[in-house]
Amino acid sequence: MLKVTLNKKEIELSEGTTVTELLESLNNKKAAVWINGTQILKAEYDSRVIASGDVLRVLRMIAGG
């Protein structure tokens, strides 16, 4: 298990967790994600592995109109 900060809360994730897996665990498939202050491209979600100590920010996309 590794410890990360997600939206200012410390959580534990399994080693090797990708951004896609994190979003699925949050029931949030449409979101913008920043890791350590850098926005991650959606194309990288499947391959970007979260590391111990990372600071993540996840913003849920909502439709407006």
C-alpha cells in the first residue's frame, strides 16, 4: 500500500494503481486530474501509475447549460 493525498485528504492505494483505476474506484470516469500540480492528459490515464507521496487533485466534470 502507498499513501497519497487526494483532494487534501490522505488515502491509501495499492501499488501500481493507475489514474484510470483511481477514477473507477471513485465512480468518476469523467474528471480532470492533476498530479503534483501538473495536469495529466486523458490519453495518459491508463498508463500513468500513481506513486507514493503524490498529491492528486481530481475535479469531476459536470454538464452545464
